[in-house]
Amino acid sequence: MKNKEKKLFPLFVDLTGKKAVVVGAGKIATRRVKTLLPFLGEIQVIAPKASEEILKLAEQGEVVYEQKCYDREDLYDAHMVLAVTDDPKVNEDIYSACKCLGILVNIANNQNKCDFHFPAVLEQGDIVIGINGGGKDHKKVKQVRQEMEKALKISKEEAE
């Protein structure tokens, strides 16, 4: 590539029956878990403490929550891993282990150590739209998502 800005290709992947491991259970992890729920077979959340929403999802059987510190063995059967901790050493270890094991990884606080970015997701029936701003303008991505959501609602109402 000749000095072109790096852009990500929008790839839609079948994650049915696949397992994601999310290390961390705070605000960002909770938001990402909720986004992934309709798409994955299993979501395992690992953290010493969890948000109320993660605890509720675990209680409802939507996710598997393990109240503990991360250990490399937690990653071995994962298809994808999200490191959403505030500990750079833990995130680095997760990144290294995933690269060695060939597991897709997303380090929430380091865009350069992500095999994939986390898009804003909009669903309506069978339609799934992913919106990504290359990690540069989260507010604009949110705005575009909201505008598209309004447009889809209007077109749905017109069809009825």
C-alpha cells in the first residue's frame, strides 16, 4: 500500500456455536457483551468483579461468568477474545497468548493490537448493519447509527 490510510474491510462472520472470552466486566465489557449476545454460541466473562448487568446476564444463563483473575488456560477453546481490562500487563499477556494460539483478539485500549474492531451494530429483523469509524470518531459513528436506526424505523412504518 502506497501511504494509504489503513481501512478495515467489513466482514460478516458466522459465530453461531463459537465461543468468545471476555476478560474484564466493567462498563465497556458489558456494552460489548450485550452487542455480541445475539451472534455467539457462548460468551465467557472472566473478572474478579463484574457489573450488575453482567451478573444479571449470568444469572439468566446468557453468559458464563467466572469471578476470578485471568489465566492463560482461559483462552484455549476460544474463537475470539476481548481484553477489556485496565491492566496493561494482563492485556499484553492476552494479546501474546492469542497471537500464539491463532485466536482473534481485540485489546480494547490499543487499536494497534486488534485483529478486528468493534463496530456499532444495528439490527432490524434479518438486516444487520455494522458501522466503523476506524477508531477515530466514536461520536460520529454513534450519530450515524442513530440516524440509520431512525431511517429504518420510518421505512418499516411505511411498509406496514
